[in-house]
Amino acid sequence: MSSPSGNRADERLVRIPAGPEMLEGSLGIPDHAQGVVLFAHGSGSSRHSPRNRYVASVILDAGLATLLTDLLTSAEEAVDDRTRHLRFDIPFLAHRLAAATDWLMRDPQTQHLPVGYFGASTGAAAALVAAAEHPDLVGAIVSRGGRPDLAQLVLARVRAPTLLIVGGNDVPVIDLNRLALHQLQVEKELAIVPGATHLFEEPGALEEVARLAAAWFARHLGDNFPIRRQGHGIDDLQDPETRRR
């Protein structure tokens, strides 16, 4: 697995407010970006993961900005390493993802860009929940080895075109994703990467994931997705009355 070359972008460290906490992230923006993809990492992973960074590099080369952010603080990660509780707290992770989305809507470099979510494992469930809660803000979703069953109650409310990518040898997760595919009521697709296991560590497997994800986001973000409303803060995003208007 080698990083692609082409449309490179400078990366900057950003700090994202999420209630009383501050999350750290890495933002990369290529020239003439057509959208921005926010990564929701899976269980025990981080924005420094070589797998996440490789996929982000391919998406950058496709002309889309990327934001890799840790949804847990370092203190929360230390607790979660012992308890494994927060990584399965999908509403909590979805709220953090909404906070990162709100930050993108306020940042001068990204506030004009449509947003996509790339979620892995439990991060995919958080992405689906956040997208269902804020359908006017999210233009596309890609799940890698995701657990959409953990978002089962909201799948019918998701409005963003959704691509579910699963390894061909990850049989239990294939079954979970097939069930979720039937529940989604939007443009959707299940892509099975032959011979791949859950982490897509086999030769060429992660490259295929990155290729599929970049193509999906390039197709669904940009001119075909309306510019989201500006001026909403995180309190607006979480207010049920706002969502009903």
C-alpha cells in the first residue's frame, strides 16, 4: 500500500469544540475542492491510523478535502481502552460527529463545501445516525466494514446516498450490511471486496476500498448537492424543533 501522488494538499492541525471538550483533527484541502469528507474512525482506531490516512490521501487526489478527527479526547480514549464502552455509545459518537460537522460549516475554508461521511466499524453507525438527524447537511456516506445494525432505528430516515463496503471473507459483517441495505430508503449499494477480511489488510484490498469511496464521493458531492444552510450552530443541529422546520 503506497500513497498516491497527484492532487496534494497541505495539512493543518485543527481543534474542534464539542461541548466542554476539544477534539483534535487533521484537515487537508486540495485546490478547487468540490466537497469535504469527514472521517468517523472505528473501534480502537484514530486519525493517525495508516489505513485511514491512505484512504484520505486517495480522496484528496480525487479533489475532495478531508477531515480526520478523533471523536474521543485522549482522556476518554484511555478510559475506553479499559472499558470499551464509549466506542459502542453510538449517540455519543454521533453527537461528536455533528460537532465536527458544525465546525466545518463555520470554518472559512470549508463552510461552502458539501459534506460527506466516511465511517469505519462503529464509526459507520455514528455516521448514519448523524446523517439521519441532519439530512440537509450530509451529501454522501461510505461505510467500510461498518456496523450499520447499531444504527438500525434510524436507517429508514437516512437521506444521503450510502455505499456499504465489506470484505468478502468478513461473513458476519456481510450479513449485517445486507440487512441494513434493505432498510435504507435512499440510493444505496453494497460493494463486497473479494478475499478481504475485516481490516482489509490483504494486498490490494484497501486500495479497492479507497477507489470505491473516492468515486462515490466524487459522484455525489459537488454541483448535484445543494449548498447547506449557513448560520446554524451545534445547538441548532441538536434542537428537534429546528430539525422539524
